[in-house]
Amino acid sequence: MDRIDLLKTFLVVATEGSFTRASIKLNTSNQLVSKYIAQLEKQLDVRLFNRTTRKIHLTEAGQQCLQHARHIVESMDDMQGQLGLLNTQAKGVLHVSAPVSFSTLHLSSCLGAFQQAHPQVSVNLQLNDRKVDVVDEGFDVALRAGQLASSSLVAIKITTIKLTLCASPAYLKQYGTPSHPSELHPDHYLEYAFVNYDNDDSELIQALKANAQKRTPRLTANNGEVLTDVAKHGLGYVLQPTFIAYNAIKNGELVPILEDFVPQSIALYAVYPHRKLVSNKLRVFIDFLKAYFADTPYWDE
């Protein structure tokens, strides 16, 4: 038996804490398991287990061997899995969480193109602007915009998201076009409920925070399309990503203001649980999103 198989046998024995239980799990005899452990001990020139009539215990050398064995076996499994993916067609159900407005405006057309390219992948898409728990809620991947807090999740940038502060021509005619954030009317702000700019110290964001403390925003909503539509009717100003506001700006229904003070661009990320081996369906999905939207997405061109 080669050394990798001996290490795998050792891992099962160490995990089960019994030669008998290990032999059952490995579907072999107790004698063969004992023989393989003896071979590994001879090759390593150490004693791995202290044996009694009722139990076995790892020696100090066995404890160290256990750490190395896990790393070696996991690395081998990962290598075999990754190489196997090269010859495996993407298939299965992909559970995706994504923001509402981005999905309705842009992701739906992308998904159609993706499923034409990968017909054996089914997508279960759940729309929600809140920060879902990817692991506990059973998602393969979540799309998130903005600054990401450090976590155990892997984050892959999909595209750049520019922000714009804008108001309708009618609003600007009535109240004037501000040249500085301090000139904004505090109660005219149309606020997105899920936004978090705690780490942004730009003048505009600080002004919006200060204004919110002085006066309650005219409207707070958890949907950017609603806020943008309200702004189009002249009821206030709104800070939105360009993927929502671009059509209204293009059609002259909204006008960007205070462009020199708008916060820096953020990003759209695909986040997924930290695994050494990424499924083929997830890998092709992320690659497709990156290619479809590019670093400068079509709505900003």
C-alpha cells in the first residue's frame, strides 16, 4: 500500500478512535487496519498510538502526524478535484442571492445568456437587499455591492459601481443647483434604507449624515428604483448607483449634481463560503458574470 493510502487509514483510525470501527468504515478487516498502521509506524520510525485492551490514544508523534496527514490528504483531494473539473461539464442547481434592483434591471438578461451557454445549470435566484447569511441560508453565492466587512467568505469583484447624486430639472429650478454639500436641504434627501457609509468620510456623506440628524429625510425606502422615481417627480435629491439612475439621466429626467463630491466608486462582488474546492457550476457562473459586466459596465459607457 502506498503512503497516501496509509495516511488515509491512519486518519480514519484517529478519527474513529478504534481499529474495529475504522475497519468497519473502511470495509476491511481489523487485521489489515492494524497491519497498515504498523507499516506507517515503521516507515516514519515512530509510535503513533498507545494501545490498551479497550482504547487507543494518539501519542505525541501521532498528534503531529495527524496534522500533517490531514493537510496532505486534503491537498491531494483538492488537486484531484480541480483537475477533474477540467473535464466535467457544469451542471446542477446554483442557489444565488442578489440585490433586487440590480437583478431586475441587469441580472435577468445576464442569466438568460448564462443559461444558454450552460443549459445544465439551473439557477435558484432569491432577491433581497439585506445582507443574507450565505452559509446558514444555504446559498452557493451572493452578489453584494459596497464595502465588504472582513469575514470568512471569499469575495470576487464582478464590476465597478459608480454613484451619482441627482435631482430632477424641476427640483433644481425651484431650489437651485447646489455647489457644495452644505447647500443641500436636509429634509429633501431621499434615503436608501440599507446603505451603510460608516467608513466613508467624504464631504458629501458627512453632510448627508449631519442633515439626517437635523431633519428626518423626506422619504426612506429599501428600494432604489422607488427612490429614483420619486426624485424624477421633483420631490428631492437621491444618491444612487448609476446602474439604477442611468436611464433617467440619459433621458434628462434626472441631473447629476455635486459631481466633485460624490463618493468613490464601489464594487459588485460575488461572495461565497471559503472552500478549497469551488464547484464547476459556481466557477463558470462567476467567470460569466465578470465577462458579461466587465470592469466598466455597459450602463457607464
